[in-house]
Amino acid sequence: ERREREERERESESMLDINLFREEKGGNPEVIRESQRRRYKDVSLVDQVIELDKVWRTKSYERDQLKKEFNKINKEVAALKKKKEDASELQEKSKAMKKNIEDANEAEKEAANARDKALGVIGNLVHDSVPVNNDEEFNQVVKSYGTPRTDAKYNHVDLVNLLGIVDLEAGQAVAGSRGYYLTNYGVLLNQALINYGLQFLAMRGYCPVQTPFFMRKNIMAETAQLSDFDEQLYKVSGEGEDKYLIATSEQTISSMHRQKWYEPKDLPIKYAGYSSCFRKEAGSHGRDTLGIFRVHQFEKIEQFVLTTPEGNESWEVMEEMLKNAEDFYQSLKIPYHVVNIVSGELNDAAAKKFDLEASFPASSTFRELVSCSNCTDYQSRRLEVRMRTSKSVVDQQKVYVHMLNSTLSATERALCCVLENYQTPDGVRVPEVLQPFMMGVKFIPFVNELDKKGKLKPRKQKIYDPLFGSKDTYRVWFSSEASSGLKKSIEYLFKNLKLEQTVGSTDDADLPEETKKFSSSDIILSYHEQVLTQGLSILRFIASEANSPLLPKKEEELHKVEEILEWYNGLTQGKKTDGDKIKAALPQLEQWLGENTSKFYLCGKGMTLADVLLCSELQDLKKADKDFCAEFKLTSDWLKAIEKAMKK
């Protein structure tokens, strides 16, 4: 019983059942050898474990025999003492044997450690459905969804800079290589992916859990691959013992169940894990090191499930977890394919692994966003997470739960994918399912642009920013049929009055919701909560709101300006107008100039909206025929004077 108890304790330090190596206990070492071949790992390790196990059993037997003899002598000593006879010779023998037992214990412990060390580097048994190869180029594509874009101009590295949502320079100065700050919409989009992911899984019966960010070394050793300690994990020092920052919440969630028993009726147990994750990414130099795709610190939503080991339950749950990931990215409308990972690329714990690789259209490639693994009982053995069965079954063999894990979203990486797939010439659309988590924001504008040499600079043409831009921005959309005079006059007001503005087309796909119902209008203006759609009304509104001197203060002059504006509206209806029709109206213009005491303006002694509007309309005629108004002397002189004034 003692030997079996010690063996159980030591099995918790390994990950494969030692009885699989023992033919006399029903094991089949050839199954393990074949798994090692599929992994392209050292097959001789299996025989090493078998031999070391034999050594351990010999040492354990020798120690147990010494203990039996020791117990026998002690009973004889007790009997002699009871008879009040001399027991000194046996007592001396007992003392000597006690030292021999201590030596035997040490020898047994060393033999066990040697065996378990060899056992600990043998990976989980590879499932028969895993493609056998040592080259990831032969990963087997098993599913596909969507068609990748072919018109994506910018990659995710350019996009985070164009949007101004990441500060890499400051991040690297403060945190070192691959450090970064997420800012404004970067923070909101990352949090949207987190919150949408948690809601997505919670609605499918997965319990949200936010885990610790670091673990004690001995606990981490029960769940992490030994090679991870140097290649992946950060060590932190502070009060008490040293700890390790987690690389995934899989580590903390699996450890949450260590040394626990579960009734079959309580399984499966499903979690939606949320945590920040920390990885050294050793050995990844030169691979996706720009931007925020592969960084040392990131957030992740992780699926983690405990199932019974009975039948095909864990394999059915694996399909469920993969479907969750697929449905998540389908809801984001991101093209992807699913690959069955080749045997030589599996980590030690996984019996089988699927990766979901999503389209990054600017690079014309697919990159991993999800890894979904069935670890069967490989992790639960080390963690001693068991399923309670009838006593008779437990006496024969221990029953461990199966553990499965799958990414739902490593959010910084998923963010990069969203940016590439939702980019437009002026910014990035927010996926519809994320908008409720983005305060309703549907579009993130570019704040920077690339010059001809590919250098980043502030964008000249400002785009409306609903959260972080100026609240006094005038947003105007022109149709292709809008009057040339009105369009140029409005643009002149923006420039002359130095107003914050954005100019777009009524055909824009990203027209704000409040203006979409007016998309058939020739001109649309949105300012604060107001929307205007009539060209002259928009021109008057901007001039009035900005207190422009182009609107006369004198009532008589203002009345005259309004008369001319309405005449223009009747002539053009706010639309592009035939040049002959405009030429036919020149006599009326000549008459107004003749009636005004100042021959250089239409109304009063200064330039007004009427001058700007009509001058803007006539400029197109002048480009086509510079002498089009030569016979109208006042008009010709007026046009030159207004053009000069507008240039100033």
C-alpha cells in the first residue's frame, strides 16, 4: 500500500501513466514508441523509462524488504523486553538496519527521480487522425470560410500608425523590445473584442473567469512544458518566493482544479478565461516583430473545458470548441481556414490540435488566430484532477478527467486581422457585432497618411472623428451633380474662416447613420446635432455660424444678397448647370453691377456671399473660354477683382 501511494504521488509529477510502459500490467510500450515516432522524437526514451522503472521497482522492493525485517526485529525486541530478557544485541541490529533503510529510501528516491525525468519528456499519445509529418507546410486544411479581399492596400503595421491607435516608439522606450501603448480607438477596439468574446462564450454556457497573472513555480511546473520556463515564461521577484507570469489562462484555470475530484454528473465544466498573457517569444526574432501582432504582453479570451474520459466525449467537446471559434470569426465576417496540425509540430500535452488561420489580405496570407487542443488526461495526471467512480474501479485504476483548451481571441492579434479586413481609403469600419461595445462608433478615421516615400505624416484632409476629434467639425458631402458654384463657395468658407471640416461624397459607404436617409440630396451638411440638405441653406448656415463678414450687417445689403442667392438657386436648382444657360444670365449680372455704387461688388462696398457664389460658378466657364464675358465690361472687371480677393 505504501509503495502504491508513493507511486501515485510520483505519477503526479509526470504526464503519462507509468502503467502504459508495463506489459505485465496490461500496458503496451509499442503504442508509446509509435507516438514518439509520429512526433519525430527519441523512441529510445520509452525503453529508457522501462529500464529505469525496473530499477525503481528493484530499489523499492529492496527497501520494503528491509522495512519488513526491521519491523520483525522490533517485534522481537518488544517481546524480549516484555519477558524482561536481554534485547541489546537485537537493538544494535535494529539501529544498523535503520541506517540501511535510510540509504535504501534515498536509493529508491533517486531511482524514481531518474525514471520520472525520462518519463516527463515523453509527449502525449498522438491521436490516429493527426497527419504524420514533421513539416508544418503539410498541415491539413480541413475547413474554409469566406473569400479573402484582393483590394487591401495597407497591412496591420501601417494601419495602426495611420489610425494613430498605437504608440510603439514610447512603448519600446519604456518597456523595451515590442513594448507598446494602445491609445484612443485602439483601447476601445481591444476592449470590444474582449467583452464581445466573453459575452459570446457566456451565452454558450461557458463560465467567465478572470485568473491571476502569475503563478508559484511549483504550481507552474505542474502545467507548463519544461522548455517553456526558459523560452516563454517571465520570472518575477518580490515578497516571498519567486513567481512566473502566465503565458495563457490555460495554465491558471487548469491549476485551479489541482488535486480535486469531480462526480461524472458535474462534467463537463466549461470556462471562458480572461487574462493578460506574457511571453518572451524567444526564438521568434524576425517573425512578425513589427506592430502588435507578436508582442510580449497581450490579452486573451480562452476556452477551457474539463470532461469525462469516457467514450468520445472529449473529442466531441473539441469539435464544439472549434465550432465556437469558427462562429466567432464568422460573426466578424473574417475569412479563415482550419488546419489539422501535423504530428511533429504538436506540443507535448496535445494529442491533437487544430489551428484556425485567418486571412490577412494585405499580406495575401493566413495567420494563426486560434489553437484548439485536446490534451486528454496528460495535464490532469500531473495536476491530480480525477473523476470519482465506484470504489471497485478506483482500486483498480485511477480515472482522470480530460482537459481541453482553445483560443477564442488573442485580442491584439485579432485586432490586427480586423484592421486589415475592414480597411477603407479613409479609415477602418468597425465590425457590426463590435459596435455595441464601441459606444456605437462605426468608423475609425485615419489621422495620418503616408507620403510618397512611405513616411508617416499628419493627414491633411481631416475625417470626422466622433469621439476624439473636434466637436466643431463641419461635415459636408457633395454629390457628383452638386452645383460647382455652391461646392466651391462652401470650400472657400472652410478655408477662409479656418474651420474644422471634413468633405466627402454622398456615395460614401461610410455615410453616418443620421445622414443616410438624405443620400439622394446634392449636398448634405452635418454639424453637431443638425443636418441640412439644401445648398443655399448650407452656405448661409456656415457663414452665419462662423460669423463671416460675407454676410452684410446692413439690412438693405443683406436683402440684396438674399435676392441674388435666390435668383441663382432658381437658375441652377443647386445642380450642375449648362454653360450656355450661365452665359445667358450675364446681362443680369452686368445690370446689378451697374446699379451698385461700388463697381467691384454686387452689394454694398464689400465682398459678400453673392460675389463668392457667382464668381465660383463663372470660374469653370473662364477655364473653358477666358474671353467668355469680354463684352460685359463690368462683369469682366468684377470677376478679376473677386478672384484676386478670394485668393488672398
